[in-house]
Amino acid sequence: MELGVKYDQEKLRWDLLPMGPIKEVIKVLMYGVNKYAVNNWQKVALDKGGDTRYYNAAMRHIDAWFSEEEKNDTESRYHHLAHAICCLLYLLWFDMEGDK
């Protein structure tokens, strides 16, 4: 049987994502849903300091991890960098949505 051809060079390569860390980020997102609500983070208005809030939260988590203070957040028990990634994803989302 002759092999077929599939033109997918321009499609996103999801296999490039490291799934272990991605799962930790998803756990942090699920923790946030249980604590607040689905997509509650979108309701923090940027014109009222939301961008500063998420920036500061990301930096606090990075600092806690970098200073070797602790690997995991004491409240959620999830990795500080996963929390920081969530905050940075929120900032990226707001930045990209603002361009529309």
C-alpha cells in the first residue's frame, strides 16, 4: 500500500508542549475555579489595576520559587511556577484581547 500525504506543516504542533508542567498549570486553573468561579480572572478589570495585580502575583510566585523559599504554594499546594504561568497567561490573554 502506498503511503498517503498529509499537508499539516502550518498546523499547531501540540506535541511540543511538555504535558507534565501543563497538567500542573491546569490543576492551578481548576483550583481557581473551585475557589472563585469559571473564568473569574477575566472579571478583574485591567483599568482598575488588574494587570498590576496579575503581574505582582506572578512575581510573588516567581520570587518564592527563585529564593528557594518554597517549591509549592502553601495554600494550594501546587508549584509556584504553575501559578506564575497562570498569571502570565491571564496577562497575555488581556493583551491579545485588547488588540482586537
